[in-house]
Amino acid sequence: MRRGSDLSARSQALGEIRDALGMADSPLRIECYDVSNLQGTSVVASMVVFEDGLARKSEYRRFAVRTVEGQDDVGSVYEVLSRRFARYAEERAELARSAELTDPDTGRLRRFAYPPQLVVVDGGPPQVAAAARAMAEHGAGGIALCGLAKRLEEVWLPDQADPVILPRTSEGLYLLQRLRDEAHRFAIAYHRQKRGKAMTASALDDIPGLGQTRRKALVAKFGSVKRLRSATAQEIATVPGIGLKTAQTVVAALAGATPNPSVNPTTGEILDDGVPTLSTLRRDG
């Protein structure tokens, strides 16, 4: 937080990134992408934006990955970057026709109407190669691109056999880490939202006597299916609209359902009765 409020530290960070990546100018707008999944399900991705070294949360975007199944981070990166820069190409073409950079309905800048100076992906050479291919296919090949691999905090450039190593105390590395961590946080938040909806749907949709209104009331009362599963029929019956007979049906149905694993949102580890396993929410590649 202190670095973020320090103009000189931000300027130094942007200058170090510029020099390390061989850019002509400091990257005043940076977009960072992260992919998140749970054992290959509910695959999502995030895009976070930093301008002049500061987060621009109004510019953040999230993506539900549509064409990739399983733990395929490379394919997911390719899809997300393709969608982002296809939209950029469309809006630039519309801009050329209308000469308007702002949306006529909202008065705001069009979402993808102008490109970043730098794109960062969470991962190593495979993710960087996928991003480079997507960007080149949509006319964005001239934008600087790098990947930040978490294991050794190496910076990877397209078509480079060796990584760029920034000093551990480098302001440039700190800024890239903040970008990557913010993209990861934003992706995890979206993934947990989608997973929560999927868990609620799979656990409650087939219970006799539970319509949409009652399902919403149960989730609003207990907060999650996990807490609902540990409740007694008498506790469930206190929810408005839920009688004791229906509550007993809910208890019986949830007792026979296989609970979904819990996930530590900080580390991404799957928790089994509070004990971390070796499975993780995502891979660095």
C-alpha cells in the first residue's frame, strides 16, 4: 500500500519494467490475466488493469471460459486473450466509422476501445506462447507481452529461451507481483461465486418440495449448503415457508449427497475436513 501511494516508487517500477522488457516507453496501462479452476471445473479467468502503477478496478473484467474443459491453462489463456482482443478489434473498427471513443449510451470510454502497453499473464512459456498467438491473430501483436511464473518469479517473454530475472528487491518485480496477485484474487472471487451457485443448484434443485423461493430462503438463512447440511430439521424448519416435513426431507436429501470439497481462497488448496491436500485450485504451468 505504501509503494502504491508513492509516486516515485511507481515511476521507478514502470521504468524498470520498461528496461527489462526492452520497451520504448513505460507501460502506463498494464492488463494482467489469471485462470482459475477447481479440478478442471468452473473454469474462469480474470483481467485486472493498472494505470500509472495503480489499480483501476472499474476496468476489471472476468471471463467464464467456454471452449476449454479440464485443467488446460494454456487453452484457457488463448481463449480469453482471443476474446479480449477480438472485442478490441471490433470496437476499433466501430471507432474508425463513428470517430467516437465514448459509448453514446453511458458517456464512458468503450470497454476495450484502446489497448494496454503491456499484457501480463500468470504462467511461463506455454501461457505466454498462447497469449502471443491470440494477440497476433487479432492484430495486437505489437503490444508488449510477458508472463510471471510464480515458482521462481521469473519473467518470460515470447520466443525467448531464457527468462528475464528481476532483482528480488526490484520495484518493477513488486509491481508485477501485485498485478499477478490481484488478478489471482479477482479470479478466485469469481470462481468461488460460480462454484457456490453450482453447489447450491446440484445439492438443492432435486429436493422435492423446494422451489426457487424456498431454496433462496435456505441459502440466505444458512449462508452455504455446507452449513445447511450440518443443521437439524428443527433448525431448518425455522426458515419462513419451510415446514418440519420439508425440513426433514432436506436433511435426508443432503445426508445422501456427496459434499463438494472446500477450498482455501488464499492458497488455493482443497481442504478435506480442514486438512490441505496436494490438489490445487490452479496451476502456474
